[in-house]
Amino acid sequence: MNSARDESLSLVLIGGSSGSFVIFEDIIKLLKNPVSFAVIFVLHRGKYSASVLPDLFKTKTDVHMSEPHHLDPITANSIYFALPDYHLLIGEDHRFYYDHNEPDFFSRPSIDATFISAALSGIPVKAAMLFTGSSQDGAEGMKLLAEKGFPTYVQNPEFAEFPRMPEEALLKYHQHNLLEEDKFYKTISDLLS
């Protein structure tokens, strides 16, 4: 399995919960084919949510989008969405793994599960971003990514629709870069270029 992995692969990790759907949509609009990295979105969704995010966003970009299957390879120039009711893990072999362990902070998929596995995978992370949400999911993963030297960005809680998630990330680790309201999408666009 390791022989097929792309050594130039890098990741952009994006996590959010309540209030993040519109932000995700706006970020997807910023992505222009080709992108030199893989983008992985983790959005808290209900256990019985339909697996339709690529269909909902297909008119927003021409970059390939999917909800990957267990053991699918991670490739650049792709956008991935975690399936509902499974934790999406990033393997050292540049493949996705699904896990059905207990929910983290009542959530499966868990942002922490994806972000922590990415930090431990050995794959470079170009940027990790955490947005609005009502739990503390994502705080541990963002801290580990930052401690490993990867750039981390947190929405300023003052303008987050649900500030708890970015607040918790900043409580765990004070040195994340803040995404300010007046330069929010400009900063993200620069990170994705």
C-alpha cells in the first residue's frame, strides 16, 4: 500500500459545526482547479444525515469533491467531506480510514479525530482552520497541529455565530492565528493559493 503514496501531498484541514455550512460553501467557491493539496472538511452532521455534500456544492467549484470510502487514497486537487456517523482518519499511508468509536463531544464525525490523525500521519498540513460551533471539538487537534509546527487559524469568536468552538481552541492554545471579520475570506483565499 505504501508504494502508491504521493510524497508531495499536503493537506488543508477545515472544521466547523453550527453556523459553519455557509462558511464552508464560501470557501469552496474560492477553490479553483487545480489545487496542489487535498482539502478535508469535517462538519458536524446528524447520524442520519444524507451523504450529499458534494452534490450540494457541485456548482460552486470545478475541483473534484467526494465523501471518501474506507481505504480510499488521499490525492491532491480534491475536496473531501467526512461522512455522517463515522470518524474520518488520515493514515500514514496517505489513505482514509473510517472509525465508528464513540462520538467525541456528542459528534461523529469528530473534528479532533481527523485533525489529530492528520497531525500524526506525517503528511504536511498547509493550514488547519476551525470555525463556529457549539462544542469544544477541534481544540485538541488544533493544539497538536500547532505544536507540530503547522499553521493553525481560528475564527475570531467575537464574530462567530456560535463562539464556543473557537473559544475552546484559543483556551487550549493561545497562539493560533485569528481570522478577523474584516479580512476573513481574504486571509483564507491567500492560504488556499
